[in-house]
Amino acid sequence: MTQIHRLSGTVDVDGQPYEWELRSEPQWSENHGWKGMTISLRRKDTQREAMLEFPAPKRLMKGLPRGRLQVSDAVVMRGIRSALDAGWEPESRGKTVVFMVDADGN
């Protein structure tokens, strides 16, 4: 079941539990303009974290009012798969890895 408007949760991808948490909502930066939301990922019982950075919603760039943030399990799961495909190794040690994803979480 997909739940929307949560700020954190756990999803199962390929038999592994991953914890996610919304780190920042879309926001305006004087230097960079609109920045999208950021979600942190960590496979349960591992050390290495990944961050998914999403593009700013088009409605904000057009000057429209903010809507409610849409974070669903499906978006998080697609982001995890994309990060794994791009080389994220959750069981390794090291710095947090940052991945830019498109609006669909790929």
C-alpha cells in the first residue's frame, strides 16, 4: 500500500529493508534558485548513506504556490534502485553518496 505525505519510512527492495527520511523540502536559494527535495537512504544495519536530490517542482519555478509534498514508497523504491544501479554500495564504508534523480525518481 502506498502512503503519501510521510516524512520517513522503510521500504523493501530486492529483499532488503531500506530506511528513508525526508531531509529537505523544495526551497529557494539566492545563489542557485529553486532546489528540490532531498531524501536520505540507508540500508538497515549498514553504515553508508546515500542522498537523493530531486529537481525543483515545475509549479515552484513558474511562481505557483507550494502544494503538499508527494513522497511515496514507489518514488523512494525507484530512487533506491537507481542509486544501486549507479554504483551505491550500502554495505561499504565511506562518505555519503549523492545522486541527482529526475522527477520520477530515476
